Amino acid sequence: MKIKELRKLSADKLTDKLTELRNKSRELRFSIANNQLKDVRELREVKKTIAKIITILNQQRLGRENAGSDKKEAIAKQEK
């Protein structure tokens, strides 16, 4: 998936997608180990998508934390 498509999803859907991809990654690793999988590059794509999702989730978390600290700073300035 492209990063633009992933950014449109909510945090809950991203978490569900992350769980799904981690399971798929595990299955692909077992398939590769048993020489059942011909397209080993698929694992690489899954790993990249997992990294993208984790990055987006971290950015969203940091955005919420920064928004909270910005509000605290604004309140502190108003009290002065």
C-alpha cells in the first residue's frame, strides 16, 4: 500500500492492518524456510508496509502529544 492510502485510515484500522500484516509476514517466513514460496520479494514488501504503518502510528501519537502540550502552553500564557 502507498503511504497516502495508509494516512487516510484511522488508528484502529491501522492497528488491525498491522496485526494482519505481521501474521502474513510470519506465514511468509515459514513458507520461505520450507521452500514453498517462489516470490520471496513479497516478504520484503510486507515488511516495508509494516514499517510505514508503524511510522504513521508514531506520527499520530506524537501529534496528539504535541497538541496537548501546545494547549498547556497556551493556557499558561493566558494565565500570565
